[in-house]
Amino acid sequence: MAPEIALRILGTSDNFVRPNDVIWALSMNQTRVSPDLLSRGLPVRLAYDGPAGNRTFSGPEPLVYARDHRLELLAELAGFVVRWTLAGRPDGVRPHRCHRWAKLIGGILLANGFPDFLANYEEASGEFNADLDDLAVLAAAALARPNGPYVITTPQETSP
């Protein structure tokens, strides 16, 4: 989200600094991240029923297809922006930490018939939030105590 990105050069104490045009993608099973990282991102849940090794893919390789059809894909994206402009450039309607991005991308998608951008963000965020795992462990430990998650005290008498 910063205008510049600084990455440490391995083996030195120097940084490589450049304009931040980087998009990071994380791909993992049972993903858990910090709330801060989660608020900067867009969780995407992909599902496959059955053993992952048994998946088969039909159609061309995505990178080959993108390279071979680059102009058509760019024209379709430009068409999205034209339709959005003709619709009066509406803002997206769902909130996100990156307000400007959510309004812009949400508006473009809304104008092109995709109204559900960020619709499941809160639900997916709950599944990816590592802090909620810690809270669940704490609650389970407290409830496992034989006398419950509390301490019984007796009032102290005060002298006159």
C-alpha cells in the first residue's frame, strides 16, 4: 500500500527501493494470516472435491492462452471501462480497507454485471484470520479447567 517498496538485498544490509507496483499472491491450504495482512488483501477460496492429484484440466494452458489472445483480453478489459464510463462511473458498494480500490474496481464490475465483488469478504476473512485461532485455543483451555474459566473469591471484611 506504500508508494515505494523496499526489499533487503540478500547477503547485505542494503535495500532495493523501487515504485510499488507489486501484487503479492499467496496460495496455501488452510490459510491463516494476521488481521492486518488480511485487511490489505482479497481472500479467494478455491475448492475441489476429491484428491487434488486426480484433477484434470481441459483447455489450453492459461499462460499460453493469455499470450496468444493478449489483444482480445485487453480489448475486453477496455470494454469493461467503457461500459463503466457510459454508466456514469458508479462506485462499488462494498467496503474494504483500500477504499478507493474497492470503489473503483467494484464500480467497474458492477457496471458490467458482476455485482458480487467483495460480497463474501467478511465471511472469508473470518476463515483466514489467525487471531481467531488463538482466541479459540484460549477459550478451549479456559473451558477445560475443572472449575471453569473463573476464580471464586470471598469478600474481605473491613475493620471499622
